[in-house]
Amino acid sequence: MSFPAFLRTRWAALRPVWARMLQRPEKLLSLHSLLWAFIAAGLAMVLYVLVLIPFTPAISDIRKAKTEQPAQLVAADGKLLAEYRWVNRAWVPLSEIAPPVVDALIATEDHRFYSHWGLDWRRTASALVRTLGGDKQGGSTITQQLARNLYPEEIGRAPTLTRKIKEAITALKIEALYSKDEILETYLNTVPFLYNAYGIEMAARTYFDKSADQLNVLESATLIGMLKGTAYYNPVLNPERAQERRNTVLAQMKKHGKLTEAQYTALTKRPLRIRFERQVEAAGPAPHLAQQLRKQLIDWADRNGYSLYADGLVIRTTIDYRLQQLANQAVARQGRALQGVADSAWAARNAWNPKSPLVRQLVRESARYETAVAKGAAPEDALKDLLGDPAFLRTLRQDKTRVQAGFMAMDPRMGDVRAWVGSRDFAQDPFDHVQAARRQPGSTFKPFVYGAAFEQGLLPTDTLMDTAVEIPLGNNQVWRPTDGNKPPSEMPMTLRDGLAYSKNTITAQLMQEVGPLRVAQLARAMGVRESKLDVVPSLALGTSPVTLKEMVAAYGAIASAGRYRAPRVITRIEDKNGKVLEDFAPAAPERVLGLRAAQELRDAMRGVVDKGTGVAIRSRYGITADVAGKTGTTQDNTDGWFILMHPQLVAGAWVGFNDGRITLRSDYWGEGAHSALPMVGEVFQQALRAKVIDGNQRFIDENESNWVGSAVAGVRNWVYDLFGRRTGGPDAPDRTAGAVPAPGTTPAAPAAPAAPAPAEADRPEITEAPLVPLENATPRAQPLPPGTDGEPPEAASPEMAPAPQPGIVVTTPPAPQSQPQPQPQPQPQPQPQPQPQPQPQPGMVVTTPVQRGVVVPAPAPAQGNVPFFVETRP
């Protein structure tokens, strides 16, 4: 017989019995019936308990909780960088907890703690009777409370029968595995005390500024009294309630023989004497990096069946502990100096006053303004009230004018990250300016233009005229890149010097020859693989926002003679016993720039520190090692950059403000050579002294190893010998009008005669876009403007228009409509005499900001995480 059939048969047999009992209900109240009802209820309860057992923590989980260990992030030499904890807690053994704490806990929460097995039946029954009588009471033992604290998700906190049963089952399991002292130790180290303080040790530091072993009776009673309701009995906000609850705990201690009558009477008259100090979780020397890695490590642990917070994993990194400390010190020192400059500049009445459009806009964006308007205040009234509040304006100024910085260093040989500083102070600004912030790189982007030019056959000794440049943008507009207030010298300048002195006019002309698309593709290949690049002429001067991590990685490719390696942070992950769970090898190198071009670019960048904008590396910091680098400054001195390369280390720094409308208001300190360079210079100086890197190491120029490269070089040299090298003189091809002969081709014939110049009214409008006023500039917190995908711009030669790669936004303005005009017959010009190269005066540092004319809105911070295993090309 099947089970359903059996049930139907039994139900048919019982139906007459139930019918007779319902006809005579007094039999339902007989002793026999009540006994059977009690037995049935008991069996139902037992069955219900059995059903709930699988939904409570397993024995293995309870054993693991007893030996819970957070994962450790360690440097290459094994020194601790960070710990991944569930909460802000410092575990202390029971022997290091003051005895009054244990006495107060047991007397108040569970005075029969040492005589039960997890459940106090007498207390539970008493609590049930009182609750039914209207006086709600709790009957949980210390062990039950521990079960609730350890497993809040499995047990829950709702006041239901199911929760109480789960709590009781877990308490019995804990009692079977833990000794009484272990239960007390675990309880006191896991209970929460508000203000991100977990455990008795952090509570003692938070409320009394001392360790748990130094707590006296009054302090112990105060903390134990909070356990009934931490918010309600908060001694900081509710001192009267806390003192009353403290005295109740003292009364319980007297009742159970832990205090005499005289002691109790004297202690209840004493005040609380709170010495509150919020405890900040230890950040470690590389907090931003630790936070960047947290999510990825959690994902790895989940995939492999581990807990990042409990299994004692050891994550070994490439970070050099000494270099990390040097970087922290350099960023802190230079940050303080620049903060003084910013404070002085913005404290001036003409800079920060209620009439300033920028200040008024910042007030409108503040949380207090939004709150006031949300509560019904008129916008103008709310603005007026806040502008009239000096304390609010002072706080707003301090917040908005806080100087920020980022620093990253890596070994270009293997791609190993050696140092990572995300901001001046993690506690004040946990936002990571290495990986998450995208900022305009300014002139540090120029090496991609020169690298693309050298790849096409140009040489560092080729010359261009340092003259005013006008580049058509379409819509009757022309871009005029300038070098700040310094007029062009109207003299020929080599490409090497153009890069060394960061000449915008030379770079803009070079961008015309190479083409923006090729520059964007090279930058993408060399390491700028996460940020979008607008394919426009101004890209040459660093108008597309990128991250510091991308730029340092790209310069690593230059240092490695054109071989890119993705940055690596994690080398391996071990369990708590030292067993290797997974190894992470360095990423394979990728050839992204030809060997000859990369070596010429690297050599040209030596000139930046030997005689150009980065000469302070030699003169101020006394670094004589073989180094090369580049400074960068964006429009209005908003961002300062500097990146320096050594055969064993590439390091870069960025300096600015979180809000792009705020600047240092100084043409001197705002330049990358004076804001960012000192951080990198100090780190290199100290690293060389401490032998972290070898000052005798030099970049080694390799020879082209394949016969194709040698053949191409031979043909190129033959063509140059036959026709001469291109220069920036009058006989050079027109570098602003369109196509330029490719290397090795015959110069174009003279153009046909042209008609006279059109009247003034018929000429296309040539404009230099003005600087965006501070109050109208886009804040850095705004999202990135969406790029427009379109056709690539007209190339100078057929090979200059390959398909764009992912992440490169091709932006092409419409071409101006004009009728072809006949060209005038060129008049013979006297051959100019060779002019000497312009040289800076001794002690002069030439640093040029990004162009006037094209203002790119600032992007939102990137939300991605640093890839620490291997970084693959999109």
C-alpha cells in the first residue's frame, strides 16, 4: 500500500471518533485527552526543532569562529601592509581583561553562567511568565547572546519563536565545543559598543582612553551596562541614562557578592568621567591599495572556498616596504608645503568672499544648502543665510581647498608595483587618486606624440620652426596652441629640444604630421587602456583625462625600450600554514613601440632632466643616475604632473584638488615642475641613498635584431642622404595645411599661383576660445562627457587612418566649406642662415601649461579596480 493510500485509510478510521468527540466536547477536556494533546504538542515541537537544526551554524563553522583570523596583505619583504577584518576590533585574551569586567558581566547578564549548559531554564521560564504578565523580560544567557552576535544572518534578531529556538540550538553547540573561559573571551571580544568599536578592548579605548586590562569597577559597570541597549545607554549622548544603568549593574554586583554595601554606596555617588575618543581603524602604510584589492580578493576567496576575513590568508605583494614609506613621507611633506600656499592664496578677501561667483556656486552645491531647500526654505534665502555664516564658509573653504596628490612607482622590468599612495591622508580622503581619479595629463602626454613621430621615421635631430601655429578645427574656427605668455622664438628647434623644453608649438606641428589617431593608438598600446581618448589635435597637449596608474605604466614601456608589461601587485596567495594556494606570474611583455623609436624617445626625454623643465632633478636633488622624464601642467595650473624613469624604477606623481575649479592660484607653484616633481625627486633621492635602486644602472640601447629593420633603416638613410632631412625652415613642407610627405618621399612641387587674399569680411573666423570662468567650469565630480564616435579625421597620408581601437573616441569637427582658390606664385626667398638653437639661461626652468583654446570637462572618478593578477588588453 502506498503512503497516500495509508493516510486515506487512517483518516477514514478516525473520522467517526472525531465526530463523536465533537458531539460531546466535555471529553476533550478530560485528563486523558489533555495528556495526549500535551504529548502531541511536544512531538510537534521536537519535530520543529529537528527541522531547524540544519538552518543553524554547523559545528565546523563554530570551530572556525573560535580561530578566526583576518587575511594579511604583506609587502615583498613580508612586512604587514594591511589586515582585512570584519570590523574594527583588537582581540585580547581573557587574562588581559580586567576582572571587574567579567564580574559585572556575569552578575548582570547571566549569574548562573558556570552552572548551565547554554540554556538557563529557570531564567527562561521566569522571563516568559513576566512577559505574559506585561513586563517584557529577556532570558538569553551569555552563550545565547554570543550565538546571536557571531551568526546574525543565520539566527536573525526578530522576536520570534523560530529565532529563539535557533539561538538555543547554537548555544548548545557552542557549549559543547568551547570552555566557559573561551565563551567569555569570545563574547567580550565580539560584542559591539557603537562608534565602530567592537570588543571590550576597543570600547575601553573609545570611552575611557585606556586598555581593557586597566578598567576599574565603575568603568567596567558602565560598559557592561551599555549591553542592554548601546544607543539608549550611550554615555556620550545620554550620560544620565548611562549613569543610572551603571548603578543598576553595581547593584547586581553587590547582590551576587562582588561588592560590599560600603563599596556600592560609595561607587554609586561617583560621576561617569567619560574620556571619549573615536578609534580609527589602523590604515597601514598602503591603505588605498588595500582597498583597491579588497573586492578582487573577496571574489577570489569566494571562488576558491575561503573567507578573506576568517581563514588567515596571506597575500604577498610586489610593494617595496621601504619605498612605500619614502613615498608616504614625500607626499606628506610636499602636501603640507602646497597646502600652505593654497591656504594663503584662498584666504585672501578677493579670492574667497560671499560675492565671488565661485563661492556662491559652491554654497549651492553644499549639503547644508540642499537640506535647507528640502525643508522648505526659498533658495535665495538659504543661500543668503549660508553666505552670512562665517563658520560655514570657513569650513567649506577648508574642505574645497584641501590639496590632494597621488604617487605610484613600478619596476619597468617586470611591471611590479613598488609604491602606491592614493592621497595625502586616507582618513581625510579615502578616494584613490592613482587608480580611480582621471585627470588631464598635460604635457606628460607629449611623449606619445614624439614616439609616434619617431616610429614614422623622424629623428630627434629633425627641426621645426618655433612659430605661431594655427590648426583648422572646422566651423570657421582655428586652434592656436601657445606656450603660455612666452612668444615663439621664430627660430628652428630640434624635436629633442622641443620635448625637453615642452614646447606646445613644436608638439602641435608634430601632431599634424603624425595625426591624432596614430597618437591615440600608440598611447592606448603603451598603457592608457582604460580611459577614453578624444582623437583631436589638442590630444597632443594632454586634454583627455587619464589615470596616474595608466601613465606610469605607459612610461614603463618607454623605459623598457617599447615593451609594455601590465602592472602587477599580487605575487601569490598562501593559507595560514604557508601553503601556496595560487601564484601570479608577471604579465608577458608586449612590443608596442619599435625598438629604434623607443630608444630615441627615451634618449630625448633625458633632455628634460638634463636641461629642460625637469632640470631640478639634477640641480636640486643631486640625482646623477641615468634618468629621463617629463613634467606636465594643465590649463590654469589645475593639475601638476611629473614622471621619472630609471632602468629599475618608474615613478609618477599628480597634484591638484578634487574639484577642478580650485587651483593653487600660483603660476609658479601650480606648475608640475614645482608641485609634483619634488615628490618624485625626494623619493628617488632617498631610494638611491638607501640602495633601493642602483645609481650605476644605465639604460642600454639595443640594436635592431631583424634584417627587415636594418633594411628599412638603410633605405631611410639613403633617402635622407639623397634629398636631405626635413627642417622647419622656409623650404620645409607646409605643416599646417594638410598632407606632409612621408619619410623617404620627394618633396611636393611648388603650389599653383593663388588669387589675392579675400576681403576681411569674407575670411573664415579665427578664434582662440577663451578660458572658462571658474564659476562655469565643470567640477571634477561630474561624469565624463560622452564621446562621439565618428569617422577619423583626414589623414596626412594613406597609412595614417587605421581603424580606431576600443576606448579611443574619434572626434572630427566638420570641415569648413570653401571654394578652391588659385595659389599665388611664390616669390624667391633668400636662403636663411642657420640659427643657433635657443638655450635657457642658467637656472631657468621652462614649464608650459596645456593649451588655451580647448577646455575638456573633468570626468567622474573611475569605479574600476586595479587589476592585480594580469592585465589583458581590451
